[in-house]
Amino acid sequence: MKKFMDDNFLLQTRTAEYLYHEHAKKMPIIDYHCHLVPGAIGDNIQYRNITQAWLYGDHYKWRAMRSNGVDEKFCTGNASDYEKFEKWAETVPMTIRNPLYHWTHLELRRYFNIEELLGPKTAKRIYDETSSLLNTPEYSVRNLMKKMNVRVVCTTDDPVDSLEYHKKIKDDGFEISVYPTWRPDKALAVENIELFNVYLDKLAVVSNTEIITFNDLIEALKKRQDYFNELGCRLSDHGLENFYADDYTEAEINDIFHKVRIHHPISQSDIIKFKSAMLYELALMDYEKGWTQQFHIGAMRNNNTRKFGTLGPDTGFDSIGDYLVAQPMSKFLDRLDSTNQLTKTILYNLNPADNYILGAMLGNFQDGPIPGKIQLGSGWWFLDQKYGMEDQINTLSTLGLLSRFIGMLTDSRSLLSYPRHEYFRRILCNLLGNDIENGEIPSDMNLIGKMVEDICYNNAREYFRFSIV
């Protein structure tokens, strides 16, 4: 019987062990999609305790705590930091077979060298030891990143964001490249006319553009995209229920936008047409810049209206949606490809039932000379766990080229989440090691070892062509 989380954790064969320890483990990290707060990196903050580093803003943990009967005041409420940690420590033993159990103990080991299991009996000791370390200079935010061999981080930023901290990080000469990612979701959110107009007014100010017409909106966004590009941005990102690909005319969009600007109600059909036009125009802008576009598809958000009313969004009440994705996705991608204006694209699905739909769609729009131009994104959100990652790897292997995969990302708000890259790498090496020992792929360590290194780091480096410090 194997010891829990030893050096060969998740590695079931000698070949898997070799691939991980000799090839995967040493590779640096390119975290090309996350939700880290740029200000925390820019100011190089010190967390006062492990609760601040772990539980502030982590809706994964909040969902588990609520499922364990923990009152909301210990999740998002006004309980003390230690009281919140104590409730998390009580929950951790209940998370066995949930990925949180693995992530929690990987993070304790990799950042703090703590091999004890977290639970009620060890909570105080672990809280004190980790908090003591976090208050030393070696555990500042920037040093936490360096500890994990990170080379590039891409945050998630709105077009109206100042990016002041990205400039500060660059001016400071920080050895890890921290770039913004263009997330223009609010530029599509026309369903709430009042909030949409407030957003357009902000955009008008930061872009120094009077936004009266739809063309004015596009011009304002292009100015902001130029600004993002100057600061190293090379990716856009969209969080959508589904692709918007309805037919529309230029006159219809101009009329819809005029109605919106005078606060006149519009129909559901108008909303979808506007979103379709906006998404297409944003894709054209990405193509002109040579950026990569990312689409996160399938989240059904804010299911609990009572909790949304009291806690707001992104607090742990989102779910997997069941949407028909193939037809609108195909129509959207084909419209861009028909004029040869489809840029590099990463597709992420939240519903595991859509794995093969997205996996098959990739091959329709691959185009030389860019290897892996259209990517099946790594397991995302509810799927960034062992079974979800295995399914994603197997789907891509079956329908595309795993060897061209650009690998893992954290998609996290926590600076302590980088062991998720290790988790992915172990899972990848285990699958390949099993295949080798089963005689399904060659026992050629040069060939397969290079493939592992490429998936862990090299493919992303070549695909995005970041300027790496």
C-alpha cells in the first residue's frame, strides 16, 4: 500500500515516475489564465495569516464548508480569521475524494513543508506555523510565485481597468512577467440597460471617446486594446453561457445601440443580435492584433437568488449549464474563418458532456502554419480535477493532437494554487506511463519525455510568444 501523497503521488508505474521526475517536474510554469489580483503582486503584499491567503475569495472552499453545515459567517461573514480557518480545518477531513483534499495538502507541503493532515486537532498548530512563515519576507506574494518556478502570469482585466499595477510590476523589474488579459464581457452585457450605460460612460472616459453610436463603441474598445497591447497583453477571454451567432444587419445593430443609449427597452431577440455583433467585432480585433482568444462556455451563474441578493456574484452559487453548443459555435468560428480572420483560439467547456463536441470542432478550423491553432482548453472550474483532466486529455488524444496541447493553468484567485500545475503534470505522466507499460505507445523516453516537457511548458511558450523576463 502506498503512503498518502509521497513522492510518487498519482504515479502508478515506474515509467510514470520517470516521466514526472525527469521531465515534467523541472519545467517552469506559464500561467496563461488566472484571476490573481494585480495589486497584490504590484504591492508585493504579505498575508498576515493562512486564512487571508486561502479563504478570502475562494468559493471552492466556501461551497465545501456550506455542504458541511458551516454557517455563512465563517465563509463570507464577519467571523475572525482564525474562526474561519478552524471551520475550514473541520471541513477538510470531510472533503476526501474531493479535489480540495489533494489541493489543500499539496499546498501545505509545497509552500510550508507541512506533511501533517489538516483537521480539527492540527488546526491551531498549522495556523500558527503557516501564519508565522507568511509574515516573513521570504513569503511575500512575489516570493511565493518565485518559489513555484513561475515565468509568466496572465491576469484577467476589464477594458476600463487602469493596469497601473501591471506597469508598476514591469517598472520594478520583477523577474516574473505579469501581463493583463482582455476580458470585455461587460461590453456585451446589454441585457441590463442601466448598468450597460454606466459601463459605457466609464469606457468613454478612459478611452477619451464620446460613445454615441455602435462604431464609437468599437473605436473606444480599439483604443483600450492598443493600451493593453502596449503592456504585453496577448490574450482575450470571454465567459459565456454559449456562443452568440445570430444573423443581423448593420442597420439593426445601429438601431439597437441607439435604443440602448436612450434607455429604451429592447427585445430578447435584439439582445442576442447585439451580443452576436459585439462578439464578432471583438474577434476581428483579436485577429488584427494577433492575439489568442479564449472562450469559457457553459457556466450557469447565480442560481441561488436569495444568496445572490445578499452576497453578490462569484460567491459559490454557480453551476454547470446544459446548453446546445455545437451549432452556434460552428457558425461563429466559420464566419471568422470564411474571411480568414480566425485567430488562435482556446475553447473551454464546463459541461463534461461537451468534451467530444469541442474536441471534434477543433479539427474543422485547424490551419497551418500554426501548430495547434485551435486548442481544447484544460479542465476548467468543476472539471479541473483528476477525472476531468483525464477526460480532457483522453478526448484531445482521441480527436486531436495531445502533443500540441498548451497545458495547464490555475484559473485561480489564490497565490497558493500553483501546485495545481504539479497535479496536472502527475496525471499526464501517469496516463502516458500506463500506455507505455501496456504497450500502447512506444517506450521511447526521448520521444515521450520531450512530449511531456512540451505540454508542460514549451508549447505554451511557442504558442503565445510572450516576452519572458
